[in-house]
Amino acid sequence: MTNALIIRPASDLLSASSAGRAAQYVRMSTDNQRYSTQIQAAAIAMYAAQHDLVIVRTYTDEGRSGLRIERREGLIELVRSGRTDFDHILVYDVSRWGRFQDVDESAYYEFTCRLAGIKVCYCAEQFDNDGSVFASIVKNLKRVMAAEYSRELSVKVHAGACRVASLGFKQGGPAGYGLQRELLDESGCSKGILLKGQRKHLQTDRVVIRPGTETEQAVVARIFREFVVHGRSRGSIVRCLNNEEIPNHRTKPWSLAMVRHVLSNEAYIGNSVYNRTSVRLRQAKKKNPPELWIRATGLFEPVVDKSIFLKAQNLLKEKQGRWSNELLLKKLRETLSVHGKLSASILAASDNMPSAALYACRFGSLREAFRRVGYVDSERSYDYADARKQSEAELSRQVEALLTHITASGITAEFSAEAGVMTVAGKLAISVRMGRYYRGRRHAPCWLVHRRTIEPAGLILALRLDKETNREVIDYFLLPLHEMAKHVIGLTATPRSRFSVYRCLTTNDVLQSIMTKVAALLS
């Protein structure tokens, strides 16, 4: 921690011969509290001097909420470190340990330390954490007070945000496609348009939504026109926009969710709607009923005619109805009669057609859904699906083997199957992806590796599959994220490829490369 005040053993204030060893934990809630950790460290240093303790280690969480332990790397490392070179943990007060809404959670982390023979001391509190009845009562009361402070503050902040939103001012977040944010001073005079990443710096300033560029407004009007007037599906609109290489407001390709957001966003008729969803006290996000929404109307000239917008809402409600199995199969029969065959690509290209994923989810597999309507293609048609299932099982096996070897060396490692990310030592995040064989136009061997639009990791481990079956791993590529500027890259068999430097022939090579990177991060 920068400029932390730690009294050294050689200090006149402390006798090194009889001093105990302690670690200090400091936390500040927001980046605006610039000197908070330094003030805490100064008080802790004074406490250490008075109690004959030497601070040998510092754990810090800067700009972290105390409501939950997630993302509090300092406290997580402290609790899980297992180190025994200190016997005290010094914390400024009970609230710095955490404002957990379940006070038992706060007690649990302290109890974990006590089991390891380490005493937690709250330096600014008026009680000694010695396990006495008095200390236990006061400490738990302080925990409840810390939690209640956050709860009351949350209520006040939410009430204030709702009041400001009801006046038509935006409460954070991006404006959206075809819209922009304008900054106003306290008298309502414009201070200019806020660009991406910019924010207001004065609490008296306010942000309002305004129509964006004429080009983006034209695209928004086109989306509504295609959906309402021409009866095109959202999928068809997405394909049309992407084929014309029209980027969204993040300069990325369009998706179904993005088009649906445009079609349902009241901002395009000059309204603002706040409190549709809420995340209070770091709890799970929840949808609020319409009666709790805060709506301000007529804030600016509509981008889309209100009658067109209302028709779009009615169409969206109609399409939200649950597809019954009978209706799904009926749509499948109709598509089969038109095209004479069925495939995932045909479903994706058909208007007003449920997705292949929905059929696979409802009937167990796309093959089974096709069988239900009497369409059975050759087994060759499903080789890709079968190979993909087997290769995904192989990926799980490979990841499990890597985790076993890493943890055996004394380093923590875990894998999130949902995100496809392996985290090593709590610091190194690696996305694990398959490199599947694809025969290009000139029949040159090529293995495609896909990355996510927003990739949570700094490295991508690509498992390259054999070109005969696309089921067996033949080698590995540990790629830095900056090497994958595109969503898809092609690995070639030639050693002259720019990716050859990242190639690992065996899992041992992968392990060695990962451990080298971890060692560099921990040093």
C-alpha cells in the first residue's frame, strides 16, 4: 500500500526483541476516499506501537464495497493465505472488516483466522477483542450497526436517485444506440455532449438524454420500420444490419438482444424509464413490477413516431408467448415443406422461426426434433454435432488434468465452466477454447478459434483438434489476448505462422508456460 505508515523494528517506539508479529488489513469503499487507507494505517501503526507489535505484512482492498467478500482480493488472500509468520491481524474498526448484511458472515471470516491461531484486533474500537462476554456483545452490535448503516444509506441513495430520475435526468450508464448524453450545469445550461467513458465531476451537474447522430437515428427508424411495417423478424434485421456492416454503438456486430433493446426502449419516443431492475446491497439483480418504474415523458423530440413504437410493443408481446411443443413441430413441418430439408442454418435463415437452440433444449437434440417430423438425414449430417459433443467432453477432461497438476504444486486453481475461464493463483485468468478444423476455399488446413466479444481473461488456451474427426487434441496454443483482435482467428499448420511461438506440444509444456507466467505475477 502506498505510503503506509509502518513502525519498523528499529524504531525507538518499538522494542524488536519482545515484539509480536502482525498483519494489517485496510479497506476503502470508493476511489474518492484517497487518504482513507493511509489514515487507517496511521491509527493501526499507533496501536501496534502501544501493544508491542511489528507489522510485517499489509493486505489492502482499495475501492471495494464491504457488503460482500467477492472482488475483495486483500481479504480473500488474508483468509486463504495459511501463512503463520504473524499472530495478529490489525483492522481499523469493525466496519473496515466488512459491512456484511448477514453478520454471521463477518464472524465466520474472523473465526477462520482464530482457528489458525491468529487474533483479529480492531484498533479504533473501545473494546478488546478478547472473547469475553462484553466484547462479544459489543462486537456483534457493531457488526449489526455496520450492516444497518449500509442498508439505510442504500434506501436514501435509491430515494434520491428516483427523485432525480423523475425529473428526467439520467442515472448513469451508456445512452444507447442513436442517443447521446448531454451535460447540464445546475442552472440547466448545456456544458456539451459527454463522449464514451466521460462522466460528470460536479454533484450539481446533471445528465440528460438527447437524440444522437442523424445516421444512427436513421438506423433506429429503419429497425422499427422493418419490424412493424414490413413484418421482418429480429433475426432477419440482425442479419441485414451485419451484412451491411453497420456497427452498433459499441462498434460491434448486432445481436438479437440488441435489436430487441432498441425496439423496447422508450427513449426513442422521448421518455426515460428508471428502476426497471434493481441491485440493492450487492444482492442478486431483480426485475421490478411496472408500478415501481420511474417514468419521465416528453423530454425531447421523438426519434420514432409513437404509434409505430406502440405497434412494436404489441408485436413483441405476441412473440413473447411460450412456444408449445406442438407449435414448434408445426413450424418445423412448414419449414420442411418449403425447403425439402432441415438444418440449423435453414432455421436461422427462416423468418419467424424458433432457434435451433430452443429445439435442442426442448427435444434433447436437434436430431430428435427433426425425427419427430419425419425427417431423418444421413448420419453424416450430424457428424459435426457428435464431434462437437465429444470435443467438449475432451476439453473438460484436459482442464481437469491441468487443475490437478497446478493444485498439486501448491497453487490454487479453479475453472468456471459457464465462462470457460480457468483462474490460477487468483491472478491469472485463462479462457479455454477449442480450435476446430475448417477446410478453407483453397483447401489449406485451418483451425478456427472463437473469442467472446468481452473476454474476461488475458490469455486464451486454444486446444487444436485433429483434422480427420475434430475430436482429439493434437497440440495447444497459449495466446495473449492482444493477438486475437478479431472474434475468430485461424491457426495454420505451417511453422511460419505468427502464432507458432505460442505453440505447446504437450500438456507439460502448457503447465510450464502457465507456471512461468504465475511466478512473474507473484514476484
